[in-house]
Amino acid sequence: MLCPARDCLGTVTRVRVLICDDEPHIRLLYRSEFELAGAEVVCAGDGDECLEVAAREHPDVIILDLRMPKRDGLSALAELREQEPNAHVLIVSANYVREQFKQAMSMGAEECIDKLDFLIRIPDLIAHYSGAAA
């Protein structure tokens, strides 16, 4: 279960998560799991929309799919790191390509996770990154 973070005044804050994936059913599935863990969730369907939502919402954690139409996750990653330097970016992909994961890590992603393993890791991830909201 989520351990809420506290801001400098001792107020409990919720982790803000931005899920960026082009598949609506994946966004819904991830959103449900993150909300069950106590997170506040916003979503985007491609890299361009992700940048827009991130600029408006300033998420603590960004879940970024690698392969999407229009603008993919890797091409949005560098701009996301500049725009939201305090956000924790986690790359998720169903098509594991070691070189792409290595490149994403070198560009500032904190973790790269295979989609098949991601859903079961959400409670642990939200507990780990709950300090991001402080």
C-alpha cells in the first residue's frame, strides 16, 4: 500500500503519476492499479501529448512507453528530462530491445521494465517512488 509522502509543512501528498501509452486498454489497466495504490493519475496517448500533460501537471513519476505512433517515448525522453527534471521516468515496453533500454537509461530514465512484468510491480514502484511527492 502507498505510504503518503509529506511536504515541508507536514501535509500528506499523493504521488502524481503520468502514464503515457498509445494503447487505451493499457492506460486504463495501469491507471486502475496506480489508483488502487493511492496515486493520483493522468494519462497521455503519445510523446507529444505526454510533454503537454507533464508541463501542465508536473508529475512525480512518468511511465513512458517506448513504441508509440506520432512521437515515441525515446524521442520524448530528452525533452521530458529537461522539462521535468525532478520527475522519475520509467520506460515500459512490450518489445524489449536491450540497446533501446540502454539508450533510455543513458538519457535519464531511472528504470526500463518489460510490459509483461510491469503490472505486478506497480505496488512496489509506487511505494518506492512515494518519496518523490515530498
